[in-house]
Amino acid sequence: MSVAQYDFLVIGSGPAGQKAAISAAKLGRRVAVVERGGMLGGVSVHTGTIPSKTFREAVLYLSGFTQRAFYGRGYHLRDHITMHDLVSRVQTIVERETDIVREQFLRNHITQMDGSARFVDPHTLEISGAEGSTIVNADTILIACGSRPAHDSAIPFDGTRVVDTDGIPGLAELPRDLIIVGAGVIGLEYTAIFAALDIPVTLIDQRPRILEFADHEIIEALCYHLRELGVTFRLGEKVVSVEIESERNRVAARLESGKTVHGQALLYAVGRQANSDLLNLPAAGIEADPRGRLKVNEFFQTSAPHIYAAGDVIGFPALAATSMEQGRLASCHMCGVSFRHTPELFPFGIYTIPEISMVGRTEEQLTAEKIPYEIGIARYEELAKAQMLGDRTGMLKLLFDSRDLKLLGVHGIGQRAAEIIHIGQAVLAFGGTIEYFRDTVFNYPTLAEAYRVAALNGLNKL
């Protein structure tokens, strides 16, 4: 059997794999990308980021949610919304995104290999696909194999009433009420999406606080708005068993505290399992933790220096945007190109309803570091653009050093928070002060104007 030889082999075509492959190809390397059949673009395109965000946009549009500030809480663009209405829109976007990835690989002369990869030795892999097996050898390798929803043996997944996040399209209909187990990023996003459809949601998590890495005030505001949408929080509660009550067409989740929660369906969203367990890692001389995650250094190298890893497989933050950058940086190091790695400036966008976004440090971090800070706040109800969008509940919060006015953190909640956060990100990157926002003219009316309002609010406190 002939052996194909490449400079750089990428396992996985999700955000990390895409950007790493394209970066290396532009630097003159011979690159191949391995992906399972029908999954070009990876989990991000097919079951993760793109489907969930498209699902969210479809819900916001069809439900008329953003127009209710004008027409009342009972306003709906369409009276009856079906799973087909939502899933068909998702399928359209998935197909378009897949085509974009394919065209990018073709344009950059990247070899696409359909199949599942397994290490034979540290430099050699066997690619098994529908047309048989192929042996490939590579000087350097990037593991960007993504992840899948973690399962618990106590949860009787049936694909129709008890599902994981990949199984949402399998729901025959929108449930009358829903149990969601897991209040991480994904669980919260789907909680908000279903609640916006006027579906009562019970959200269960064994942690007493959600999204501990985020600003506490922003999370308090998010929880308030979700409760306004009909979400019931069961925090500090652990699910010990789930039973499908077929005769009642119901699902019962029994909690460690003795409570029982009922719903027509249950969505299990507790963590992710990296797909590295499918790669025969021992043959490469590297090990993963129980969740399949790989430990890497600051250059994204594993314990085998020629094998890199990026994206979900290396754990937190496991967001599409951060994975893209990790893949690009891993590729730069592999090619001997210098780079600047600034994870402290990575933005977070969490697409709940309302969405939240953040970059930089939180109040809790600044307090722990004993940095004296002040806060500037702009509320959406003060902004003409927000009024036009029907959002009177949003907020932008600036944290800055009270001594030299240097910007330290930006936190937002409300419509387009994940878009306008990048203005603050830029100022953080060049070490600017909030005086920049005071002295800058923003287009009017825009949500970006919130930066000037917040800066003036903060300066007035000094």
C-alpha cells in the first residue's frame, strides 16, 4: 500500500482545523485535512455553533420576540411554529457553510480526506472511509477533532423525548414544557431559545451559580430576564435518575434532594466529551484526561512536540472564535512564524436571550488582585437605537482603573452585545483609557454610543 506524505496533517475540519490548514497552506506547506464523511466544517457547522445560532435567529424572527416591546407580550409573527420551520432554516445555513469550507480548501490547494483517522505511530495515521483505508505520513500533525455531548448512564436517551444537544432536530414537535439539565453555555442558550417560544423551561444544575467566569452583575441580570420568560431555576440540584413515562407522554427527572421535575421532553447538556478517544492516542505516545482533553503548552504542542492540538479537544473556553485563533497560532508555530498570544483579550459571546458578551477582567478578578477600579454603565433605555430595536433592558458596563483611567474590562447584555464588545476589545488591546470613549464621536443612533455614555457615567463618579 502506498503512503501519502504531507508536511502538515490536520485531524478535523472545524474552526481550529480550518484556520490551521489554511494558514499552513498559505505559508507554502503541503496540507491535508481529515474529516468524517458528511461532516466537512466539523461539529461547529453541523451540530454546534452554526445550528444553534441559526435556530436562535429563526426563533427570534418567527416568534416576533424583539417586536413585543411595541406590540405587546402576546405578539407573534406566526401563531404556530413547528420544528420543521426551525430545522429547515438550519439545514439551509449548514449547507451554505459547508460549501464555503469546501471552496476555501480547494482555493488553497488543501487535500480533503473523507474518513476517520487513527494513529499507527507518531507520524503515521490510517484513514478509514467508505472507499477503504489509506495510510498517510506527516511531519507535523494537528489534532482538532472536536467533541460530542457527554452522556450519563443514568439518562435513558431515546432520541425523541430525552435528547442531547445534537438530538434537538430529532424532536418530533416542540414540547409543551421542557427540562434542561446543565446550565453551561450551551444549556443556557437553549434554555433562552425555548423560553422565547413561550415554552416553560426548568433548568437544573448542581452548581449553585451559573457561568462563574462571567461578571456576576451581568449573570444576575440574565437570570432575571430568563425568569421573566418563564424559566424555573433549580440550582444546587443533582439529577440522579430520569424516567420516561410513556403512558403519560412525560419525562420525570428525580433529584438528589428528593424532588421530581416533570416535562414533556428533557435536554441533557452537561459537558462535552472530546473525540480524541477515537484516534488510538497510545500509538502516538500521548494521553488524554477522562474527558478526552489533551494538555498543551503555550505553543499548542502536546507531549509529542510534532503533534499539536487546538479547539474543543484542549478544553476551556472551547468556543468557535477562540478555536479558530488557537488553530492559526498552532500553525504559525509549526511553520516557524512568530506570533503574539493574548488569551486575556479573547472575547466571549454567549447567545442567550438577551445575549451577553465580555472581554477583559471581571469585578471579582480585580478585587482579588487588589486593583482599585471604578465602573461606568450605559443602560439601553438611554439609547435611541436600543429603543428602536425594542430593547430597554440591555446594559454596557466598563471597568477601569480609578488611578490612571485605563480600561480593564467590558461586559454587556442585550441585543448585539457580542457585536459591540469588539470596540472595547480594541481599546483593551492598545492599552487605552476610557477617555478614548469620551473623546470619540460615535455614529448616532447606534448601540456603539453606549461606550460614550458609560465612559461619561464612570468619569462622573471620580
